Amino acid sequence: MKLNHTIVFCLAGFVIFGFQAVAQNTPSTTSTNPVLTTSGVKTGNTLALSAAESPDHTTLFQLLKASGLTKQASGAGPYTVFAPNNGAFSEFSKEDLDDLLLPSSKNRLIKLLAYHVVKGRITSDQLKDGQTLTNLAGQILTVHKQENYITIEDDRGTVADVIQGNVRATNGVVYSINKVLQPASNKGPIVR
């Protein structure tokens, strides 16, 4: 399935932008059972203006830059982005991350970023336990919700905790998560 690069660009930028807003307004958490924080924060800026400012998402921003999507980060939307924080990339070896940064890995990288983006502005009050969302890669993400505790499950069975959510940018909503989401067909920690 060929992804619309404009949509992917906008979404990837949105992810980074939302991280910046979250990082400025709440501390990071390493709890094993984190609770959704920072509900309703509004950034008031385009995605592109704040993309590089989140200290909790520097790995994601580095991957975003390597994908070539940063110029399109101020597109229309709306989109919902489940953005992996720096700790989420700990399952990747340095060699795997370096490989993703190569120009020859651009298509893989775009697919990895698209896997974390859903069309529409979905706030936490709209998320329901057992709800399924179709991401831009055409794959299913499953929501698990118990009061303010929200997780997102990918096709592999990986469950990511939502650390911070409802960060509202001009073109969507961002949820910071603690795992990298990927389809079941992939072997290893990298989208191939």
C-alpha cells in the first residue's frame, strides 16, 4: 500500500510538535503503570515550529528528519499521533537505529512513522476500551482503557502505555507512548 507522503509528513511533524508541548508542561514518568497526564493542553502553533524542542522525543525527531518529512509538518490534518518517547526506542540497538537513518532506509522509516498515526482528532474521552483504530499504514491498533489508564496495542501484541495525552495542536492530537508500535509481519525491532 502506497502512503500519501503529504499525510505522512503532516502526521510525523504533528507527533514531534505534540511532544514539545507535553515536555514543557509535565514531567516524564517511568512508572510501570503510568496514568494519562496533561489532558487538554493546547499548543496554538503549527507542528513545524515546535518539532525540534522536545527533550523526551529526540530520537523520534532524529528519525523524522532522516525521513524527509519535516518540511510538511505544518499540513492540515486533523490527525491523532501515538508518539514513542526516547525510552521507547531502547528495544532498538544502536546499529538498528543507525541503519534507519540511512537514505536507503527512507521508505522503511516512513512506514514506521505512519504506523503511529491515525486520521482524525481523537481525544481521550473518545477512546473506548476495545476500540480499534486504523493507522496510515492500514493496520489496526487496539485501545485498552480503564478510567484514565490508556494503552495502545499493535499487531505484534506489544502494548504501549500512554504517558501523556490530549496534547492539542492546530492539526491534531498527540499521545506520548513508551513503546514503538509495529505490524506483526515484522521480525526484530525494525520495520523492514
